[in-house]
Amino acid sequence: MASFLVEGGNKLNGSITPQGAKNEALQVICATLLTSGDVTIGNIPEISDVQKLIEILRGLGVQVINERKGTCRFNASSVDIDYLKSPGFAEQAASLRGSIMIIGPLLARFGKAVIPQPGGDKIGRRRVDTHFTGLQKLGAKFEFDAENQWFTVLAPQLKGAYMLLDEASVTGTANILMAAVLAEGKTTIFNAACEPYIQQLCKMLNSMGAKISGVGSNLLTIEGVATLSGCSHEILPDMIEVGSFIGLAAMTASEITIQNASLGHLGIIPDSFRRLGINVEQQGNNLVVKETENYEIETYIDGSIMTIADAPWPGLTPDLLSVLLVVATQAKGSVLIHQKMFESRLFFVDKLIDMGAQIILCDPHRATVIGLNRQHQLRATKMTSPDIRAGIALLIAAMSAKGVSTIDNIEQIDRGYDSIDKRLSKLGAHISRI
């Protein structure tokens, strides 16, 4: 198990480019299973979750050729479905939640799929009902072996259907969408997720010959086709990394330029930081976070405390609430952070309280932050990263703290952030990996 030693209190300066979007990468890589043609994907982030998924595809017989850094060519003309029954696949899939998105493509193309209960972050209850309910609407039948935690899904022929999803699940929408493109007839998905990740997946599938309309809305219509062909696709910059870098600059009172941030796909992320008083400027396709020693949280018109909450797109992504919470600890004023989706994601605040932050954990979903206005610098401490997003939030806190902090279990951070220690060190951060 690796750890970070972080010497806090150092200002950063310079430019940084966000990696390719992790969540999009997991979806579009799964989509390569839908065709026997070559699919070339660029701007793939070199992070452990993506590498695990690529290894799963290799095990299935998909040919993966690294053409250059960040670009791979996939060919799924010789898929071995029997690999799904192997102990190796069970171990790989159980450690990666994104592996559940191979079900839709395999079901559409081969009529069957088997997968263990998916793993991933331990951030609370993360049900997969939306995936299977949607696939059932298309004609699939599934069984769940509760004793061994295995799902088996069968569908000799998928048929289009109307469905109203019980929640706007991003991975659930992606899985159903990938199954529907090869289903017979018309499929209508209402209350579909419409995050940029889904928009990009639709763009890629349409370039492969799919017929998807309503892209960017919560009502998707798919006209099933017989086959799909190969294509080339470029992954967007990771909006979660962009938000993380904004938070990092704010907490360390640094000026950082985030290059090629794809501003049109960030939604309300920059404005959410501006509500905390952060000076974020747009310069072309770059974001510049200005050095700000003191920043003040907005209040509502009547003077009541601001609430920042996650919501389905175009609302605020839940993946950035941990970062926003950390940024608020050094602001002037108070804010209520409301994490609606996951009931364990705010439990990392006990580490921040140990560092001197003033936070009241109201319940598993809500935390009130009373900003210190930089009158008291956070203290260095020893902590453990519980998940990807809490991990980066704790790293940001450590970089603003006085003294040397230790962060254990940084494999969680590596799952979502490519070589984050080396990239931040180029900006002037003092981080050692041990």
C-alpha cells in the first residue's frame, strides 16, 4: 500500500492540463464490444480503473493496440464469452464498478452476459436496479445468485420498448443505451441521464451507425440497427479534474491556469466555486483561477445560509461536493453541503475536523461548514483515503495545511487521477510517494 507525504503551505503557480474524462472513458471503452470493426479512442486517461477495464476486454479476446500515449485501437471481432465464467474475470470485475457496463454491449451482440456484484468506491448504497430493469424492458431475463453475488442476463433477441427510468443513472442509461442500439425496433428512454459523458457516448455510437436522437436531453429515442461499424472517438477533458484544480488553487491561494478545459461541457461547475467567492476567469478555452487570499461565501437574497447540493445534469455533479466542502473550510461565511446521492460520502469530514476545520455533520447527507477565513491554518495530520473524491479532497486539504501530512491508501486516488503527485509537483507542490 502506497502513501503520500505532503508538505503543506506552499503556493503553486503555472499551467496544468486535465486528463481525459474517467467516466466517459469507461463507457466508450465498453462500447467497443458492440462492433467487430476497429475503434480508435483518444485522450484515454492512464488511471487504474481504466487500465482494469482494458484488461477485462483483453481477457474477453479484444485486441487492444496502444498507438501512442493516450490513444488505443480496439478490435472485438473475436470475443470469448466463456471468459466471463473464469476466476480471473470474477476478481477483475468485482474490483471495478464500471465493469457492469459490459453487460449492455454483450447482451446486444451475443445475447448473454455474466457478471459479479460490481465493486468500486465504498460511499454507501449503490444499487444497480436501474440497469437490470431497463434491460428487462428490452426483453432480457436475469437471475441473481445472492450467495455468490453473481448476475446472469440472457436475451436471444432484444426488442425496443418505452421505459421511464426510476432514476437518472449515468451508468444505467449508458448500459441500456448500448443494448438498445442493436435491439429490434424503437426504444424510448425517459428520465435518461444527459451528462456530457452520455452525450459523448451517443456521439460515438451515432458515428458507428446507431440512430439516437434527443442527445443532450432526458428523452432519448433509439432506432435499432442490425450492426455497427468502427469509428474514431476523442474523450473530453475530465470536468472533475477541472473542478479539483479550481479547489486546489483556492485552498493554496495560488494562481493556476487550467488549459483546454472544454468550457462548454463544465455546466455550473465554475459558478459553484464562484458562489464560494473564488475568482475564476475564462480565457479562451482555458480557466484561470486567480490568487485569492480571502474569499467569501455568498448568501441567499434574504441573508440565509447558502446550500450547495448535487443534482442530475445540468445540476452539480456529486463527484465535486467533497472538493467544494474542503474549499469552504477556509472561506469567510458558512455553507450547507447537501450530498443527496450517497449516504457515506461525507464521512471523511472527521479527518478535516482533526485538522482544525469547523464542520458540523448534520446527518449522513448534510454537513455545515463554518469557514475559518484563513484566521487558522489547517493542521497536518495522518489520514486514509476512503474513496477517489474524498482522497483528492484530503490531498487538497493537506497541501494547504501547516506541516507534513501522510495520506494512506492512495491507490484510491490513483483510480481517478493520473500521476497526480508528479503533475502537481511541476506546479510547485511538495508531494512524495512512498
